[in-house]
Amino acid sequence: MKASYKKYILNFKRPSGTSRGILTEKETWFLVLEKNGKTGVGECGILRTLSIDDRPDYEKKLKWVCENIHLGKDKLWDELIEFPSIQFGVEMAFLSLASKSPFELFPSEFTEGKKSMEINGLVWMGEQAFMKQQIEEKLAQGFRCIKLKIGAIDFQKELDLLHFIRQNFDEKTIEIRVDANGAFVLNEALDKLNQLSGYKLHSIEQPIKSGNLNSMSELCKKTPFPIALDEELIGVFGLKNKEQLLEKIKPQYIILKPSLVGGFKGTLEWISLAEKLNIGWWITSALESNVGLNAITQFTFTLNNLMPQGLGTGGLYTNNFDCPLFIKNGRIYYNPNENWNFIL
């Protein structure tokens, strides 16, 4: 078996605002396996400044994987515990190599084009007028669940945006999720949650910065509406540590990004622990190309979670790869008659 890797820069169609600044491009890496005339492709979707494996020896570790590919998927996964995005790329590449088609990793009624999944429409941070425009676009596109990034502009302006949605749509018509990306300061967080609760929100992701376990645990006890952990899960290795974190904080939900938590296997570990503790969960992509998004979407379908998932990021780039995934009326579909255009 021959293994190689290649870096690829994805360019955003428009600068996209997050609490960590404005994104204009996104780096990703592809792991390519070749054996007996077949090819397997995996995406190592590192998210700089957020991924635990954002470190100087990242490319060196990819090189090591290629030199030690003979170890096989399971042994490599164990050896790569501190590199969750490479764990995911390795899982994906081996699965791709073993599949009938390199991009049909989990054959199902989804990949046959018979079933679809509901997803949330993502509204990026920006000035109030830009966010309002995005909200109107998502509603016009038929999304029933909208996720708003908050914490970048004046809090009152963000409340005004929520008021704008709720003036026109009640919570039965439009589900609103907000994501603070840890933007609230500790002594103001509960007050802000109380103000937000008037808008009948489904949940808030990561209201305060990760690592404040006692404060987050208190918030989860006192919050007037559900809290979902996101960044809090990054860099938590081993089943015991994962279980201790969930038992300590007792969140209402966790959000799983396979590129950040160790791929399919890491995601399934979190799910089994969460379900044991009656904690809800959903899966989201983390700005991967369509290669990673396709793998995450096919995997998610097999888990039969009927909540809206966070899988709508494929249309963000000018130089993504054409693929069978498409979004219509707030749902993601797979068209088996559509071909891939994957050229590195």
C-alpha cells in the first residue's frame, strides 16, 4: 500500500465572521492511499486556532502516517490520539479504499437518494444588516432551524435580531440555536442567558470559554434553556476523562465535530457516554471540504438522530469539489447520479 498527503487551501466566497476573527481561507490536508489499482481519500480537516492538533509538528505527523501506513487503521488511530483530525483522515481513507466507490463510505437510503436529513441554516457573524439579510435568505430557502453566531456585535443588537425573527415566526415554526463560541464573560453569562430565554431558543452553544468547568456546571444547573458543549470537548482524550467531564458539567447537549474529536470512533465514544447520562447530541461539520462533509453526512445518517444536524457548510468556498450533496428546503440530500470532481 502506498500513502501520500497533500495540502489544499479552500477559499471562502465571502469573508466569514466568527468569534475568533474573520476567515478568508481554510487550510486542509488530504491523505491518499493506493493499493491494487484502487484509491482511498481521507481529509484531515485541521481548524487552526481551535483544533487541539494545531501544532508545529502537524505535517511531520502526516509524513509519519504515510511512512507507517502498514500499521493499519486501528493501530494508527491509537497512535494519533493527540491528532484528532489526522485520526479522522486515516479512518476516512481506509474506509474509502475498502469501499466500492471512494466516496460512498456508508451505503444507505441516503446515498441511494431515497432519504434526506434536516439541517440548520447557519447565519455568520457580522453587522446587524448583514445578519438580518442572511436570516431572511435562510427563511426563504425553507430552513426550519436557524443557527446564529453571537458574541461579535453589541448584545442588544443581537437581541434585536432575535426579536425580528420571533416577530414573524414562533418557536413551532422556526427553531433558533445560538452559538456564543465562549464569548460571554463569567459574571454576565447567567444574566445574558436570562435575557436570551425570552426569545424561546432551542439551545446555546458554549456560552463561556472552555476550561471553566465549575462555572459551566453551575450555568448548566441554573440556565433557563439548554446549553450545548462544543469547544469544551476538544482535547479531552480517553473514555474516563470524557465521562468525568460530562458527569461534572451535566450539559443538556453536546455537539460533535468528528474532525475535532477523533473521527467516527471518537464521535461514537462521546455519543455512548452522552446517551448513558441522558445528554442529547447532534453532529456538525467543521468547515471541511466536500470530501470531509460527505463522510460526516453519510456517517450521521446511519445514527438515526432526527434533530437538525449542522451539515450545511459545503457552499462556503469558491474552490470546493463538485459532489452529489445538495441542500433543498433546509434538508441535505445525496444525488447518486451526480459525479464527483475531485482533482487536487
